[in-house]
Amino acid sequence: MTQVVSTISLRVGVGKTTISVGLAETLATLFRKRVLVIDLDPQSHATTMLIGEKRWQELNGSGRTLATLFEGPLNGLAKRFDLGSVMQRGVSNVGIARTVDLLPSSLDLIGSQDRLATAPPIGREAGMPANLLETALEYSLRDYDVVIVDCPQNFGVLTLNGLQISHGYIVPTTTDLMSTYGIPQIVARIQEFSEATARPIELLGVVVTRYQGNSESHRKVLRKLRRAGNPPVFNTIVWHAERIAQSAEHLAYPRMLRQKYRDGHLADAFRDLSVEILGRLDG
């Protein structure tokens, strides 16, 4: 059974996209999973991390991104979305991660999201704008073991499309008070959406990122999160490392998983986090 997991945060700079891509490549490399990354974030960081900026510009210029899916209904072109031409296969530059595919994002999604938010219902169903992705992927999701949806930092139409196909979600957060304040709002909003759509969407857990063990404030916030127990916090911690950003740099030549995520034991963190996530999905 295909498992679809969204990564969601209302804060920038918490490592949301690095976790999305790192999990995808780890699941493909160490666990032999067929993985699809759906980049719904208009910033397109997951896309450029996987295929590089040059390739992304080529796809964006030729209309081969998810922007065509969301712009189509607004322009009366819903039937012209060509999933086959948008889908990018075998995108990871980790040498043996051959089973990572990508649906690339576009900056144009910013405009699409704004227009869809104010557009009248499309078709017969009032919730149709939130169903566009689900309809486009109706027969394709079954080709994968795990689908990871990198969502924007809001609860707009794009995020709702990701949640519509999701079985669960994870919330990356840094251990500062401002980042953790938004977690209850995320949980409550997704619960409302889940109830409104009659689709169970499980909170798999909160992922602590950029953690600094020598910081008393970080230790205090982590203790508070774990003591509360709800929402659940993964045991795996992604520690702060000065060169984490370098792992997001796309390089044309293949690398091993540990070469790409070499700093701060990122490769080990993604392995352990993958085990926890798979365990919770199976449970």
C-alpha cells in the first residue's frame, strides 16, 4: 500500500525541505523504496535540490511543472495537464537512489494559489480546488511505496491538495519558542480538514531540527515538548551543523548518501527518522 506523508511547517528555516529530500533519498537507498517527491512549495527548493536550477529553469520555461495543473482549471484547460511530461524520474544525485521521482514546483504557483483561493467552485464539487492533485494522480500513486509532499508554509489551496492525498504528516521544528508556538495551530487546522473531508490524516510526529545541545534554551524547549507528549516527538534529533545547507546543493556527479549528508551525522539522523516513520505508518 502506498503511504503518503506531508511535511508541514508554518515557519521558514526549520529544515522542512532538507528533511523531505533527505527522507526520500534515504528510503530509496537504505530501504529500497520507490519514492515520489511532490514539491508543492512555490519556493521550489526540493525541486532544485533534486534536479538543479538549470534543469528546473528548462522545465519551468516549457510549462512542465505542477503550475500547469493548478493554472489549467482557471484557464479552462483542466484536461491538458500532462502528468507524463511533468514527472521527472530517477532524479536523485545519490548514486544508488535510482527510485526517487519528482513532480517539480514553480514560482508561478504563488499566483495560482492566490487565484484559486478567490475563484468560485470548479465543477460540481465545492471542494474541487483541493482535489486537483488527487484527481491528477488517481492511478499513479500506486506505483510508489512512499510519497513525500513538501508543502508551503501556509494552509492555502496547495497545502490542502497535499493533505487531501496524505495518510499522515510530520512537523519539523527548531527548539525555539516562536517555532513551537505554531504547532498546535497546525494540528488543529489539519484535524478540522480531516473531519471536513472524512479522511483520516495522522500526525506521525514532530521532528526537532537544528538542535544545539549546548544551548540551555534548546534543552528546555525539547524537554517541554517531550514532557507534553502530545503532539508526539520523534526520538531522532537533527542536530545543528554549520554546513547542512551544502547538502541542499545539487551536484551533477553522483555521491553516496553519507557524502551528501556528511555534516552533523545527517545520514544517520535520516536513517533513524526513516525507521521511526515507517514504524508509525505500519502501526
